[in-house]
Amino acid sequence: MGNGNRAAQKRERNAAKGGSKEPKSQLKSNAAALTIKCKTCFQSFQSTTNRNMLGDHATNKHGKTFEDCFNPDDGVAR
């Protein structure tokens, strides 16, 4: 036989040795990190978003100031 038999044997050995690996997803941790919310449009932002980017959101999207759209004590990074 050729290399196909070797590959099949190796797959069998690895399956017996390691079992099945479950896929890992980061979706739940990303959703948990969305802790900052705009008071006007209720868009969520990650806790690592800095104040300048949030200020740009408030100005460009709503024509308001940072204080009008966000609570300054929400843990916004400076």
C-alpha cells in the first residue's frame, strides 16, 4: 500500500490518543466585554474603547457631547 494507508493509521492513532477536541468560540467572552452603552442609540461598546472614540461616536452619529451619550463612571478608558 502507499501513503494512504499510513495516513489512515496515523488518523486512527491520533483519534484514539487525543479523543475529539471541541471547537472553541470567543463569542460569549466578546459579548460579556460589551459593558459600555450609548444612552441615545443603545449601541454597545467594549470596555477597552477609549473616551476619544466614544466622543467621536457621540459627535458623528448624534451631534451630541460625550456626556450626553455616555456615563463617565461606566469604566471608560481615558
